[in-house]
Amino acid sequence: MTSQEVKVYREIQRNADAAMKAIDTIADKVEDEELSLQISRQSLKYSELHNEAVKQLINDRTRPYQSNHLSDALLKTGIRYNTMLNTSTSHLAELLIKEGNHGILEMEKVLKSNRGADEKSTSLARQLIELEESNVRSLKDYL
């Protein structure tokens, strides 16, 4: 596995991990049953992509991405701060949309800077981008 492929797989893992943590942090604040079900499904899909990226790295005997406790804390604290006074369905959907858009941008940047990565890693990255885009579209219904 090339260093570019490792970078792509690690970004897939990091991106999916951040999305799952955002969903987990918001999930207990969601009162709308449809939204709750939808974000649970999204988390499951993120988990599948995350696990596939980890599997590829482990199969290559390459160390997977290690979550940074500070960035995790900042993500969760930011969400908690933004939901202290407003836990409306539209606000929670907006926060998840912003997180999804951020994930899309980060994944696109990694793909652009690692153009030499193989089809397997870039295909998995594209699946993650498509999932993020689909999630953003569906969350717009809750605005």
C-alpha cells in the first residue's frame, strides 16, 4: 500500500469517526422520531465505511488513524455549546449539515492531494462523499 493510499484510508476513518461522534453527541437531544431514526441509520453507514478503511489498513499491517482526544473534546464541546439554548429539530439538523459539509470538503482535499492512490481507496472515499452528500440532502428536510 502506498503512502497516498494510507492517507486516504486514514482520512476516511477520521472523517467517519467524527461524523459518528457528532451524531452520538446530538442523538440524545433529538426529539423528532424520524430524525432520530435517520441519524441512527447514517451512523451505521459511517461505521461500515470506517470499518472497511480500518480493515484495509490492518490487512496492510499499517497503523490506523488514532483519534485525538483534544479534537474529540472540541467537537463534542462545540456541539454541546451550540445546543445549550436551542435543541430544536431544525437547529440539530443544521449542525449535522455543517459537519457533513465539512467532511465533504476535507475528503475532497485529501483526494486531491493524493491523486496517486489506487482505485480501491479512492472508491471508498467517493462512497463516503456520496453518503455525506446524501445525508446533507435528507437533513435539509428538517430545516
